[in-house]
Amino acid sequence: MPGGRSGAPHGMARSDAFASSSLGTRWTAYGTSPEEAARIAMGGGTLVLPGKGSGPGDGSVLTQMVGDRAYEITVTVELDGEGEAGLLLFYNRRLFLGMGITGAGLTSYRGGMPMYWREPAPAARTMQLRIVNDLQIVTFFYSLDGKTWTRHAVRSEVSGYNANTMDDLASLRPALYAAGKGQGVFTDFRYRALG
């Protein structure tokens, strides 16, 4: 029954400052055992995701579900050790797109594979990454200082990435990943609905 008070905010905030663990509520470790989730450290302003495998397809991947048809996601990624870490839109281990830093440059993914087009990003171990999904048109950006953003030269139309008739019955989800022998250190994940 209405009590004459204004309504409270509803839904779950998607941005994450990693002040405490939100594993299992906001973030889900994709395709892992409960023991694997214990390797993930979240709190105190950082998410430390140990790498495994050789890329997003067989690496450590955290995803979250969102309901908006247009949104922007941004995160600061620091690569600690050897490997790569980055930001994705993830359907499953065979179908994803996004980008990751390697320390020597930027690796971009489309259709679950590294792109032949090499984005001329500078060698850096810390970078801010942004993905904009505007009604199934996806654009990548990167920045070294959070003020000057460089748009990736290739954009993607991703309506085919949401084929809910496939076995997973899921949609494209924002994701963070780490691969290789190092780890990804993530800070200030921001989610903003568009429109």
C-alpha cells in the first residue's frame, strides 16, 4: 500500500569502485569452479584478476548482466606481469569483442579472435579503456590520462552477437579479463546508460 513517501531507488548500480567484493552479486566469474573464484581479490578500490590461458577465450573472465540497449563502460586497467588484461563485451568463450593491453600495445578482438588491424596505441602498462554499445553499434576508445580519448579505427555491428537461440541463452555482457602469467589490476569501473 502506498504510504505517502517517495519511492526508493531501484535496480542494481552497475558501476563499481571495488570498495568491497561484489562477486556473485554484480560480477560473475564466467565458466569457473568455486575454487577458481577464490583467486579473485576485490576490495580497497581494486579488483585483482589473476591471468590464465592465452586470451579472453580461455582466460579469467568476469561478466555482469545489464538491461540497457545502449550504454558506455569505462575502466582503468593496469597490467602486472606478463600477459594481457582488458575490457570486453562477452557472449561466451567463442564470441566476444573488446580490447586489452599487453604492455607493448593494444590487442583488439572481434568475433572471438584477435583483429588483423593493429590499433596504433602506445606501449603502456596502465590505460583507460572504454566501450560504447549504442543500439548494437560498438566503438572502442583508449586513453592514457582519462582526458584525451582516441577512438579505435574499426567499429562493429553486433546484433548477431546476441543470438539467444544458441546454447548459452545469454546476451552480450560487459566483462573484464586477464590472461597469461601476470594479473590485471582494475580500478574505477564505470557504467553509464545512454539515451
